[in-house]
Amino acid sequence: MYDRRYLYLRFFLLGWIAILIVQATQAQQTARNYLSAALDASDFVVTEPALANWKKTKKEQYHLSIRQLPDSIKSELLQEADQYLDFSWPGLPATSFLEFKEKGIRAGFEKKQDERRIALGNLVVAQLIAGGNKYLPALVNGLWATLEESTWEIPAIVVLQKAGADLPDPEEEVIGLINAETAVQLSAIVFMLRDELDAVSPMLVKRTNAELKNRILHPYLSRSDFWWMGFSGESVNNWNVWINQNVFQTALMADLSADSVNHLMKKIFQSTDIFINQYPEDGGCDEGPSYWNLAGGKLIRLLELATDLSEGKMHWKDKKLLHRMGSYIYDVHIAGSYYVNFADASPTSYPNAAAVYQYASMFNDDNLAFFAGNLLHRNQHFYTQKSITDFLETARVYESVSALNKPVPAAANRFFDDLGVYILRSNNNGLFVAAQAGHNGESHNHNDVGNFIVYAQGQPVLVDAGVGVYTAQTFSDRRYELWNMQSQWHNCPTINGIMQQDGKNFKAGSISSSVTKKNIVLSMDIAGAYPAEAAVSSWQRIFLLNRSQSKLTLTDQFRLSAYKDSTRLHFMCYARPVSNAEGHVQFLNKEGLPVLQMKYDARFIRIQIEEKLMDDDKLKASWGELLYRITLTTTDNSLNQKSRIEFFLPGAF
């Protein structure tokens, strides 16, 4: 018998291999090469005097921006930091690190590491605001504690070392998300606070620069085999641009020669080009809005750094795809902090206002600019607490963005044909509908072809549960044993008792759409998302949104090659469904008020309403203790059937 810990390790490694193989087959590159081409065309080369001048100017700019922040914000940030003045830096013991290898659990170690990073980030921000010696001792302790960590990476990423899931190998440095993120934070500390650190001990800056070179900069130049770099033909995701942007900013802030910066810049641009080359023309992020900060949001910062460093010799203002990558986050906004959340995305997101504003500035997009202003005033935090660079960038544009606090119009209906996501809005945003076509082999995939969400006047009604806390199972060959990855827990049918299958070949077909002044119609055949056992020849799912009446009609017309079991239509609900009459469901919000109505033909359908308890801290944070599921089961055994379901606002009909 296998020990359980070896089963977890086996599942995780097999899952990663499977994901990478699938991704490799998906990579469809378009040789755009925007960054490398701009670098070549500009003939730009970093020189020692230019690099020194850039550092001096950038540092002065950041300090000035911080001084000009409103007193209310500075006071709030200082109060936040005060709780860390006597902070006891939590240990990161080997036993905690090994929980991932032995049990597949990653949250325990990551929570402790996050606490350390958040404490350090808050102390650094307070030091930048207040100066003096109040925060400096605790800051120095936090910096030193970070430098003393055996690795800056998390166990779930250290698994990429040749030794696999274990304690970090001292002979192999893995460059991953957290390693690179930590590096840019430490480089920002020595960049902004060198004099203060030197007054404590010159060894602090010396040690920090040594660790940055040994853990990040030298390995980046010497290795090209990290999958996220894309140099071996792999399909890449947010890892690529997230890490590349952090490495680029680290290189600019650390004590590196101009020659080393040039070598790094060239390789970083070549790798990031692979990310852009693989991006769909519609600019849609297949990892969803909650990943946009780490994809499109990181790309714009890299582009801004390059433009700034080259004094405008490198620019991308004519690249429409890059503009679409930025405007995506505006297009998928529903209301408040709600965004379209297919795949592993969460229903609520807090896009980085500075990144949105940088897109707006680069592409002269007024809607994006005002959207950035709205974000700045609506977001829960002035900056991401453990990201010092987010604080610096937000402070730099704060005065400009804060002046943009006025309503921004809702985005237009948006059809991401490459991504397979379709957004339908009724007049005055009465009903918001987003539907998923695409395939079941996307990055962070759920089996959800034909899935859709409905919001009524900005409130969630029919929803996508999203993803829970990541564990080893999440990225293993047991991923689809998780309930929230399965089609039966999305707004999809179960056909002949069979759910959808994962893989790129399981996809929607015959997709068509039309928009008139009165109606928006979206049609797709989702039969291809089901395996042969489902015995479904065609399943035409048609969404018709009456724009003026705020009425959605969902029609499912399907043909089976054999009858094996009942067919079920599933609807996941945040608003509580109540069926008081045959063929009628009323959805109630948390105050018990009706927000949406649903009608169906009860002659051929029986209804079941059940509660689904949220069994995970992340899902609870999104939805509270429970969601509801409506299951409509057809009582007709014929091979050709058609159902029609209507959704409309209370009192409309």
C-alpha cells in the first residue's frame, strides 16, 4: 500500500505534467513580438549615466508623490502599521513546509509567509511616510527575517525543482511567483530606503543585493528551462508576465551594472513576447478578472517601465491588442465589486486602479480613466498590503486618478469570440447576463461550457461558485473530483445522467450571435462538451435578452441518440429560490425581497431545490455559508425535446 503522502505527491506531479502537456498542445503563437521589435527599432541601450539618472529621478518622484498624499490616507496607513511595531515574526518550520508533500496542504505555510510579507509591507510604507526611527527597527527585523528564509518560494512551487516536492534544494534556485514577488519588494526597500538602512548597518543593503542576485537575477540569466518563460514552446499564463515584470523592476532597482540590465531586459522582453503572442485577439483573459491584476495589470507596468527608462523611445500606443487587454477588465465589470467569474476567478475583484489608469493614459481611453477613478474610491484598500511597489505606483498617480471620481457608463455588450465569453446587458443594466462557450481545456478550467450567470440590478442571482482554497488536489489529476469544478454544479445540463468532460476537445460549436435595438441573441451547440456516453447528438442552447423589458429567455433544444436516464437542468443560485406555484420560482435577496422571477413549463418538468453548504474558507468569503441549486428534471423520455425558461424582474409581467 502507498503511504498517503506519496499518493498526494503522485497526484500533484501527474496533474502538473498533464496540465503542461495540454497547454503545450494549445499554444498558438502569433509572431507579434511587440517588445523585442520595439527594443530593436529604438536602438535603445541602457548606459551607466542613464541608469543612474533614471534611478535618481524615479526615487525623487516616488518620495514627492508620497508627501503629497492626503493626510487622511497617510494617517490610516500609519495606524495600520502601528500594529506591527512589536510584531513577532512567525516561524516557517520545516514541518509546516512539508505539509504540502505529506498531506497536499499548502494554506498553513502560505498563511504564515503572508503574515510576514504583510507586516513588512506595512512597516515599509509607514517608514516612507513618517521617516524617523519609529518604524525602522521593526522594518529591519522584517527585512532580515526575509533574507534569512531558506527560500522565498512556497512549497507548491518548490515542487518544480528537480528534487520535486520536498524542502528546497540548496543547489537549485526555483524562480517562481513568490520568489520574484518577494525580490521586487526587497529591491524596492533598498531602492527607497538605502540611506536609512545604511545608518543601521551597511550589511543590510549588501546582503539584500547579494540575495537578489543569487536567488533571482543570476538564475534568470543562466536558465531558460522554466516552463513559464515559454522558450521550450509551452503555453504560458499569468506566471510569465507576473514574474517577468517583477524581475525587470528588480533589475532596475537593485545594484546592477547597465550591461547586466541590458542582458536581462532583452531576455525578459523575449519571454514576455511569448505571453503576448499567445494572447487572443479579443484581449480576453481566460483566467478571469481576479487574475487580471497579475496578467494584464502586470504587463502595463512592464511597458510603462520600459517607456520611462527609454524616455519614450520604446512605445506601444498603436498596438490595439494591448489596449483590449486593458479594457477587458472594464468590459467584464458587472456592478460594485462584482465581475464575471468563470473558471477559477472569484465573483468579487479589486483591480489595481494604477494599472487601469496606466492603460487609460497609454491609449487615451476616457472610459478606462474614469473607471480607474471609480476603482480608487471604491476599493477596500489604498494598495495591496504586502506589495510595496503597488503602493509606490498608486501614490505616483493618486492625484491624477483621484480627480476622476464621477460615474462611468456601463460597458457595452461585449462578445469575446476567441475567449468564448459573451456579455449581454439590458437597458439601464436591469439584467446582466454572461455566458460561457469555449472549451474545457482552458487555463484554470472548470467543466462549464454553456454555463451562464445572471445579475439583477447589480445583485447576484444565478452564479458561478468559483474556486476554493488551492490544495494539491486543485492542480492534480483529481481536480474534477472537486464539486465546484463539475458541470452539475454550474448552470449546465446533465445529459442522460452524464456530466461534461474536461479537455480542449470538449467544446461548444455552432456559435452565433446577433444584436438589434430590441434583442440580443446568443446561440451555441454544447453537445460537444459531453462524452459519448451522454448519447447527445445536439444541444442547442439559445439566450435571448429583451433589452428594454429586461427579460431573458433560455431555450434548450436537444436531440439524443438514445435515452438512458433523465436529463437535468441545473441552476446555482445566490438569491434564495422559492417555488410557491407550479412553473414559477421567485428569487429573494438577503433581505427577503424579490429580485428576479423564473417561469418554466411544469407539465414536463419537476423541480428540486437544495442547499449547498460552502465547505471552504474562500467559497465562504465569496458567498457566505451556502448557495442553492435548482434542478429541473425532464419527465419526457423522447429523444427530441425543447425547454423554454424565462427570467424577468419582479412585476415586469
